[in-house]
Amino acid sequence: MIFFLIGCSILLALLFLAAFFWASKSGQHDDTYTPAVRILFDDDVVKQENEKQFPQDKEKDDEDHI
């Protein structure tokens, strides 16, 4: 029974190792900084910048609310 459990644990460890390498190869761990500071970005600033660049979109939104 102990040999069966050791074999299962090694198989499970190899599966986790393969999943880790697959995630690393697909770019899962490339950007670790941005998600941590994304909460600090102010969405209103982005919205105001978009309104400055595309004022016609703001007018269209105002017409939709009337």
C-alpha cells in the first residue's frame, strides 16, 4: 500500500510540475507587477482623457440618456 501511495504522490507532483511549466511557457507569469497596482489606478482619469480625445463620444452618450 505504501508503494502505491508513493507512486500516486510522484505522479501528482509530476502533473503539477507539468502544469507549472505549461503556465510559464504560455506567459502566465510574465507580468507580476501590474495586477498588484491596478487597484491604485483611477478609472476617472482614463475616462476624462478619453473625453478630451473623443468629445463626439461624450455627446453621443448624452443623447442616449435624454
